[in-house]
Amino acid sequence: MFKNGRSQAVRIPRAFELPGTEAIMRKEGERLVIEPAKRKSLSAVLATLKPMDEDLATIVDRPAEAVDL
């Protein structure tokens, strides 16, 4: 363990490397548990997006042109 600014930090050996880029940390009594964060579903990610306030251009929906194959 070492200090990083005003925080205490722990260097994790390669043998204990976690997948992904985010982790969840919690205390269980005197134990500190670090585990990989579960991947969010697409619907969960989309639910965090803020609505757009700008008006988008109208798109004319034309039928597809015939193509000779």
C-alpha cells in the first residue's frame, strides 16, 4: 500500500488483474473486496442519456429505387 495524494492506494499484481476498466469496492467487516463491475446492458446505458433539445431536420422517406440484378 502507498499514498496517492491524500488517498491510500493498492498496487494490484498482474496475477490478480481484473477484466474491464471499472471495479466495485466494498467492505465486509475488516475485509476490502474488489470485483469487476458488471457490464451494463444497452438499454441501461441509453436510459442514462439526456434528451436532446435541438430540432432535427425532417427526413423524407422515399421508396427504394428499382434495381436490375
